[in-house]
Amino acid sequence: MNRKCPSCKSQSYLIQSKFGYHFRLSVPQDLRAVVGKTEFRYSLRTRSLAEAKIEARRMAGEIQRIFRRMRTMRDLLAAA
């Protein structure tokens, strides 16, 4: 029984299950071949919405930074 978090109004990367909250982030199409996945999905190991939102934002920020670095490296290698 997975469903998007009904009480989250903005992009929150949260999925709620009967066991708690999970983080979910789609891998951008241009990076899927490099990453080898179409999405990241992890248990946040909490039933608290407040805690889940904080952790999901932190994880999303870190993964987005990694995506930017991957694109920068790809572009540098293509230019060489």
C-alpha cells in the first residue's frame, strides 16, 4: 500500500506506506545510463511526517548536487 504523501503540498520526494515514509527521486533521463537506475528509493525509517520532510529535503539536495557534478564531468570529458 504505497501512495504519495497526501499532506505534502509541494515537491517533497515522500511516499507514505503503512510502515512509514520513504524517499523517492527520479533519475533524470540524461543520467540514467550512467547511474544505472531510473529512481532512488529509500526508507526514511520514520513514521513522523516532520522528520521525513527534513530528511527527504536533505537527501534530495545531496543527490541533486551529485547530478550536477556528474553533468559537469560529462561535459568536461566531451569537450576534451
